[in-house]
Amino acid sequence: MSNKPKVLVARAIFPDLLAKLEESFEVRSNQADQVFTPEELQKELSSVDGALVTGSERIDASALAHAKNLKIAANISVGYNNFDVPVMTAAGVMASNTPDVLTDSTADFGFALVMATARRITESERWIRDGQWDKWSIVSNPLGMDLHHSTLGIIGMGRIGQGIAKRAFGFGMNVIYHNRSRLPEADEKACAAKYVSKEELLRTADHVILVLPYTADSHHTIGAKEIALMKPTATLVNIARGGIVDDVALAQALKEKKIFAAGLDVFEGEPKVHPELLKLSNVVLAPHIASGTEKTRRAMVNLAVENLRAALAGKKPPSLINAEAFKG
Ligand code: 8YV
């Protein structure tokens, strides 16, 4: 029997990073990458001191029911709506996430999705592959909406939102934003963004991008009522979380051409995608890959491991969410 701390790695990670972890811990890994059922997760957590988890693992009262030795659940993700933080704190389990290391990759992808959506890139590719391109045409080949000198509305102006605003500056875009709280003047200046109400943003933006955390308050931030405020020529991009947009209302609006197009990296109930969205040509679909470059995913795993190592050594994890759970 080893006396190394026991660690669960709930999903597949890069083999070299797993091997490194195995030098210090007794690791129970899941390189098959099958998502645990809630019952399996509860059982897995019952015998470990720490766990590396992702957005697919919900850490709540049921998951923690028998987790008597668990000191930390380290999310390999910046968003942590999979954590019931008050329950974790009450159980003395530290919660950590992976901020900063994914900001630029995620902002790059958000901007790419705005471009792909406005300029109909994936639709155009499908059109060519379907053999529909028989001649160049001024009017009948897929025509899109401009980004340059248009107005970009960012809902959720944290690190990633600000990163997107800085990218938009290079395209000569006018950037407006809405956030729970207004940014300090210096930050607004640094990303040349103007604070407006959610309603004004929806009414005036040519392209709307959602980058806010998912909470009970942000559930269905965009539904039929909000879409009705948008311009018929506008696009909507969601790189935040499924549930922030009412996907049923969005599919209906896209079908009725109430807005020009949408780009979605996240979905309500993913990996399931609402069947109506799959039928529409004016929506760009991506499988939750905004942070998905190998370099960034490695950095995310490394930061999660750093959090885990600190917690199991009795030190404060660098990106601890619930400071109250740290008994230093
Ligand atoms: C993760 C994300 O890949 O960090 C986030 O909040 O959405 C992604 O970067 C995903 O949540 C898996 O845990």
C-alpha cells in the first residue's frame, strides 16, 4: 500500500501530464474518457484526497455524500457552474478553477465565431461541398454582414470579454458592453468600450457576443423577448454556457429570420444539440472548443494540478474559489 495521497483524474488528460502526476500521487485515472454517471462520481470521490474534474462533473451534495477525505476539486475550466460552492465550502472541500491561462485562446475563438457567423463561412463550405458553386456571382453567392466599422455588443465583460473587445479594435469596430458592474474607467479605456444597458446593447449592436458566467440569474439571458429587440441583420454568438440562451427560442427566431445568424459553441444540455438548430443553415455550430488549443488545454491541466498539489500540501491553491474552505 502506498502512502501517497490518492487523486482522481475524472477525464482523460495528456499522457505525459498524467505520468508526472503519478510520480507524486496514487492516481485513479479515466483515460477512456467516459463521463461518470452521478453514482459513479460519488463512488470515485469516496476514496480520494483530491480530484481533477471538468465541467462535465457536477460537484454537489450528492457527489460529496461519501467524500470523507476530499480536500479539493480542481476544475480544468474557468467557468465553475458545475460546482455547488456553498455545499463544497460547508463540506470543507476547496474549489479551484483555471482563470487567465485560457483568456487569449478563448477570445481568439470568440472573435473567429463572430467572423464565421457574419461571413457565413461554414455555410459557404457546405454549399461548395454540396456541388452548388457553378459560377461566381455578384448577388447570388452567400453574402454576409460586415464586421469592420460595425457595432459589437459584448455581454459579460470579464477577462475574455475584454480580450474580445481588444481584438475588435483592430477591425475598427465600435464596442459596447453590458456587465453586472461597470468596469473602472481605465479598463474601459484600455478596450475602448462603452457601457450600455442590456436593452440598448441588443437594440443597437450589429453583432452580439455572450461571455458571461452561468448562474441562476443569467439563465436565459437571451430568449424570445431579447431576440425581438435585435436588428434583423444582427448576429448572436454564445461562447459562455448553454442555458444562457433559450435554444428553442433561438432556433425559432433563426427559422423565421428574425436575426441574420447565430454562432454557438455551447448548448443547453450539451453534448445534445437542439434538433431544430441542426436543420438550420444560418447557424454555425462548434463543440465547446473555445479554449481548445493543445497549448492552452495543457496550461489549464497544469494550473489545475498546481491547485491540487497546493491543497494536498496544506498550502493555499493559486486559484482558489472558496477561500473559507482553506484551513491554512
Ligand atoms: C472548458 C470552458 O474546456 O473554461 C471554461 O469555462 O468552458 C472550457 O474552457 C470546459 O468547461 C471543460 O471543463
